Amino acid sequence: MTQAAPRRSCEADRSPWSVFLIFLRLGLTSFGGPVAHLGYFRDEFVVRRRWLAERSYADLVALCQFLPGPASSQVGLALGLSRAGYRGALAAWAGFTLPSALALIAFASSLVYQNSLNAGVLQGLKVVAVAVVAQAVWGMARTLCPDRLRVTLMASTAVAVLLLPFIWAQPLILVIAGLLGLWLISPATNEQQDALPLQVSRRAGSLALALFFILLLGLPLLAALIPSQMLALVDSFYRVGSLVFGGGHVVLPLLEAETVQPGWVDADTFLAGYGATQAVPGPLFTFSAFLGTTMNTGLPGWIAGLICLLAIFLPSFLLVIGALPFWAQLRHSPRTQAALAGINAAVVGLLLAALYRPVWTSAINTAQDFALALTAFVALVFWKLPPWLVVLATAALGWLSA
């Protein structure tokens, strides 16, 4: 079958403004949670724009799976950083994050919007996430699992993740996969690596990592010495962003412990905000903007919301900037490539497991849901339609069938 040629990377994409506009479109249309976001990113930056190769994208995803924080947002930060430097990282984050953050701030300011989203539209958005994640698994498996060993590793990872649903399972599985790759896989010595055009020195990376730990250890001490609710909020949200592994829904119990238990947010408001967060595109960490807006801090709600948003994402900036200069060099060594071959197969297994739970189990309830997901998958994989168009069409069909 003849496939449409992907769009080639161009110099115009290297300006921070262009990066912002690209990620803004993704931020307005990327429904389905962090795993679906990785699928959208792959389609946009690997297939269409060719910012980096499939293997380099998988390497980047593997790194961000190891780091605490929201993996999909960290991948976006790294893509912006590699494309247009520090301003590109900020532009990528702003474009991808602000649409959902501003929507949740507006919702928090006026809870009359709580039930405004049609149930059929919401179901259509859940269904299209199945197609997006399936597309990512399909494409990445063909490239990253070329032999029986790596297919077996992919399948074993998916089984292990589904049977061991605890927070530390994913990082532990990736470590084991890396060790198996180091032991069993011999990467081709002439295999060409697609270099990330990083503009971060090892010195800057070291400073970013040092600042990350200084804030993580220093903010609690500062909050204990200075009685300020805003300082306590910054400490709480920075700590959540620093310590949560797995991202996505894993952050919810931590946020509940940091905001509901101290009495900053009541349980009903917390649950209403969580429901609204499911209905907006972009990263789940923007739930922090809703929580900050609803608190009585003495500041205008939207300002408190933005402060909490920045606090929870700041660790991601520091960790990505700190890790990438060292990662970019490590990934070129033969031993690292062997380990990465195993890790990349495991990453596909993580996506495969997430395709079943929570993506499939939360979206496919009837034969009609399956038919809609299959149609969306064919539109994405074989007709090569833009993801945003498939998202809008599936949401519309969900609304019409409700």
C-alpha cells in the first residue's frame, strides 16, 4: 500500500513562536490522557514533521518514564528544548498546557459549567483515545520490536504491568528490560542514531539538577519558618510534581492528601474538579490550576491557580534540563544502545497495557463504541487523516449517537 509522504522538518519550525503554535493546536485537541498524548506527539513530530526518528522518540519517552512528573509533558518540554532552546521548551509547555489550565480556572471560578459537556461528546473523546493509543502501539511496535525476543519482551511487559498495578512497577520493569537488553540484544554497530540538537550544556544540566534538590529540600524548611499559605501551597505542589512517578492519574491521591486533608479544598469541590479535568484536553497536572483557583488565599483565584500550576510543573523543567545533556551522550554508547533496545520494547509494552487499562476499559462499553474506535483507527493509520480532525469527528458522532 502506498503511504503519503511525511512532511519534512523545516527551519520555520525552529522559532519559539512556531513551537508554541504547534503545541497549542495539540493542547486544544489532545484528549485521552498521557498515553494518548504520546501517540499524538509521535504522529506530529516523528511521522509528519520528522523532528526526530522513531528510535530517538522512544529513547526520549523511556527517559521521561524514569523521571518523576508528567511523562507526556516532559516529552513535550524536551521536544521544544531540542527545537528552539529554553524559549522553545517554555513555548511547548505553554502551548500544550494553557488551554486546559485556563478552562479549569474558568470552571473553578464558576461551577455552573460542571455539567455542560454532553455525555455523548465525552464518550466520543474517550473512544478516540483508544484509536490514538492503538495507532501509537502499532507504529512503535513495527519499528522497536523487530524480532521475537523484543516482541516477547513487549508482551511480557504488558502482562506484568496489568498484573502488578502499583506505582513502582513501571520504573522497575524498565530497569529489568534494560538489563535484559544489555544481556541479550546486540544492536547493529552501524546503526545510525538521530541526534537531538540540544542547546543545554552539562554545566547547565548540573545546575538544574542542583536547583531541583535545593527546592525540594529547602521549600519545606522555608514554609515552616515563614507562616504563609502561598509559600505552603508552592511547597505542596512542588513536592507533588517532584515525587509522583507515572504521572497522569497517579497524581490524584497525592493532590487529595495535600489539599483536601488540610482543609484547603473540600471533597465535593475536589471531585467536581476531577470530573472537569477528564473533559478537557492536555495534561492532567492542570488539575492544580483548578485547585489553586478554588482556595481562599487572599489573592485573586486565577493568580493562585497559575501559581499552583507553575509550582507543580517546575520540577519537570528542572529534571528535563538536568537529565537531557547526560542522556544525549549516554544513548550513543553500544552498551547503552543495547539496554535501550530492551527498554524501548518495554515502553511499547507499557503503551499496550495502557491501551487495555484504563483506555479501553473506560471507553469501550458497547459494539457501537468498538465500531467507532475501529473507524477512527483506520482513519488515523491507513487514511492518514490529521488527529485533530479525527478527534472532532469522533466527538461529533458520539454526540449524535447519544
